[in-house]
Amino acid sequence: MSKIDRVLRSNLKLRHLQLLVALDQFRHLGRAAEFLAVTQPAVSKTLAEVERMLDMVLFERSTRGTEPTAAGVSMVRFARSVLAGFERTRDEMAAEASGARGRASVGAMVVATPVLLARAVERLKARSDQTTVMVEEGDLTRLLPKLRLGELDLFVGRLEPGYAAPDLETEALYDDPMVAVVRPGHALLAPGAASWQALAGQPCVLPPPWASLRVKLEQQFYAHGLHPPVDIVETASFLSQLTFVHQRGAVAFMARGVARCHAALGTLAMLDLGVPIDLPPVGLITLRGQPLTPTTGLLVECLREVAGELG
């Protein structure tokens, strides 16, 4: 058994792993010490202890803070994975001991949260009201690393083909097209008022320039012989979309299912305008070869049931 094998299998303790994750998160000995509720000398001593065991420098120290080395990046990834497994097992055993029915951690895109996930969680709770569902919202770039580290049990959202990988299991559930939305009472809601020409002269909320959806939306204006709007706000945040739609009277673009939910609440109205953009389906992503916990498996069943009704 090599020295590194021995350290990873036998010598490292949870406090060592928690320290590595904290240092990576805060990149500063003092702030990591404050987070861990220990002294800065204790943090320095523990880090030196881990580095001595591995005979490797894991973090470069300077007056500006700490920066992980290549070996440090690998160790932090290992630490996050082990801690995620520890926390999942702890939660499952605690739930079993208390009579609760387990826990599922879900990464979700906005497109799936109010339509698919909310209804699936309601259905899950009807079967097991003591089950806990943790939802973390974001995009694939943010959530897939957490899925791979075991911090999330599954992902629900658009299945962007650029993120397909051999270690991921994907399952398409339904299609959800794009629509244009405004605040209730907007002038473009009048019969015949909504057109791409009218939108070109309106304030609009658009995705950031790096988003593929931004390119597709701009192509719609060009296809109608128009330039995209110049009065724009760029954001990937759904809350920001809602804010500027209401405060500026802007036009925004979102999935039809999400728009319908907010139209029912009276917070948005859909324009009578086709937005013929090709979008990936909404679906699930899990780690290939990773068995689902009973709670997560039950949630997946509920997601499939709801998707069948939406489709």
C-alpha cells in the first residue's frame, strides 16, 4: 500500500477534510478558523499535519491568503465527496431513528421548479409527509459538479446536449417551449398589439451574452428583419426577470409552464406571440451506476408521474 493510499484510507479524519473544504471556500486561514470555530494557529497546525502526512504542499500561503496547489485541488475534491457521503448517511440514519422517511437533495433549474418539481414534492409529501427535500436552484454549470461530488442526488431541468457525459444518466420527461411575458395590464396585451416589431422597441430582459438562449432570441429579431432591442437588462436570475418586468414594464422570455404558473397567480401575462425557438427537453440527470436512495427513488417516481400529466 502506497503512502498516499494509507493516508486516504486510514490517517485522515473528518476534521482534516472539513478544514480542507473550509480553506478552499474562504482562501484565508483566519476566515477558515472563524468558520470552524477554532483558532488560526489550530488551522495552521492541522493543515501542516495533513501536508506532512501526504508529504505534499496543499495550499500556498501568502499575505493575501491561501491558494490550493494542484494536489490541493484534488484533495479538496476528495474531501467534498467524502463529506457529502457522510452527511447523507448521517441524515438517513437520523431519519430512520426518528421515524422520519429520509431526505433527497435536488438541483433544479427555474424551468422545472414551479411546474414539475413543486407538484412532485407535493405528491411525495402526500405519501410520506416527514420526508425532507432540499432544493438548490441554479444552472447546469453550477449544479453538475455538486451532483458528481455527491452533494446532490439528482438534477431536474433542461437537458442541454453540451453537458452530456459518460458518467451521467439522462432521462427526458417533456418539452416546454418559450413564451414572451409582460406585467398584467401592459399595452402589448391588447388584441393584435404583440409582434416582433413591437418587441424591438420595448425594454427587454434578456439572458447574458454567453447564454445560447440569448443568441437564439436575437436570431428571431433578425429573422423578422429587425435589430434586437437596445434598451435591455441582462440577467440569468429569474427574480431579476420578474423585478424588471414589473418595475420597467419590460418584456421577458421564459418557459411556458413557468409563465402559466405566474399568470395563474396574477403576477405575469403571456403575450399572444409565437417564440419558435428549439429548446432541449426538461428531464432528469443522475450519476450513472450510483444507486438512488429509497427517498430519491420515490421522488423520481413522482417526477415521472407529474411529467406524464404535463406531457
